[in-house]
Amino acid sequence: MKLLELKHVEKSFGELAVIKNISLEVEEGEIVSIIGPSGSGKSTLLRCATLLEAIDSGEILYLGQKAVWSEGQGRLRYAGKKELKHIQSQYGLVFQNFNLFPHFSVMKNITDAPIHVQKRDRETVYREARELLKKMGLEDKEEAFPCQLSGGQCQRVAIARALALHPNILFFDEPTSALDPELTGEVLKVIRSLAELHIAMVIVTHEMAFAKDISNRVIFMADGVIVEEGTPEAVFASGNERTQAFLGRYGALL
């Protein structure tokens, strides 16, 4: 089943075209890594896919249902309020800088949206949150605040918060870029463990060995376009000059 479809999506900031006619699909349970040099449009693509950024043209669909589409002359149409709420319940997003609410405890960060946005049973949400914290190795941090946690712990709370929404697809926007190497390892270990849950994941990352190991499919972006995509084996052994030049910088790590 196709969870996400992007069709001919374009996005510019002023005169700068950041995403140029990109189309891609993500299937149920599929893990897709997006790699490429800084400034290639990877993070903007994620922000467009999760409706945080308005596209200029194209279509975005979740489970075959249109979330947003263009009607020419720069006019965008969005699904109705009820439909959009359903669509937005399909995905979670983990940011590179965590984006936790600093004045909320760990528990409140995780449970606030399921209780107040999804209107789910408080007791059930709290029980699930405690199970998630245990999975993240943070069962003793329930009452802590983000300022009392390490970067790796904050990112694990952010992952738990996204999972608490019961998403079908999780987006990760360079989840380890703000972390030192030791903390990077612990967060990648958690993401790796999520693969067992059969949640679809789209991961923008500079961790090439991780992308090669975990992904069903790798997309290489440069200058706002998809240069190539395929299995990790195909992309990492690619003969494409642009792909080779990029991956050459990581040669010793692969």
C-alpha cells in the first residue's frame, strides 16, 4: 500500500529553486533514506511532505487521499479540515534539534498531543508513554525537563513523542546532526530498533553506513532533484559520476 505519494513537487524560496519536479512514493513498512550534499533540498522536501512548508506546485497524497495540490497560477488547494486532521495523524516528524517543549516534562511532551489533539484516553496514553520510555531506555526520566537531559536523551524523547501518535510513517530530519559521535550511536541504535515495528520511515541523514545498512531504498539528491534511487547496494555501487563524487567523501566509512 502506498502511504505517501509526491507528484511533481516544486518549491522555491524567492529566485532559488530548492525542489525541482520531484516525484516519489513510500510503501507501507518501507525504510527510505535520503542522502546528498548540504543544500540539495533534502530537509525542505521533508518539510513539504509533512505540510510544514507550502509547495509551489505538484500534489501530496497520503493513503491515496490528496492532502494538497496545485491548480495553476500558484493556487494551492488543501483537503478539508477533517480530512487534513486524518492525514496529519498518519505521520510523525523527528527534527534535528528535537523541538521539545522546554516547559513540559518528558511525560507531558510525549502525552500532550495524543490526549489533547487525538482525544485519546489519558490512562491508556500514559501507559503507552511509559512503555515507550522503557523502550528508549528513559524510564527514570518521566518527570525530567529537556534542559536536564543530554542531546541523545532529548532526541530519544522526541522519537517517543512521535511514536505516541501511532503514525504509519515517521520522518527523520537529520536526527543525529546536533549530536556528538557517542550520542549519535545511541540514537541510531533506537532508530534501528524501530525497523522491527514495521513503521515506514523516511530518514534524511549524513550517516552513510547507517543508511546503507537500514534502508530498503536510498534516494540521492543534489541541486533539488533526485539524481538516482534504488536499493542501497545499487546506489552505493553506482557508476553515476555525481553520486560517486559525493560518496567518495565517505569511502573509508562504507
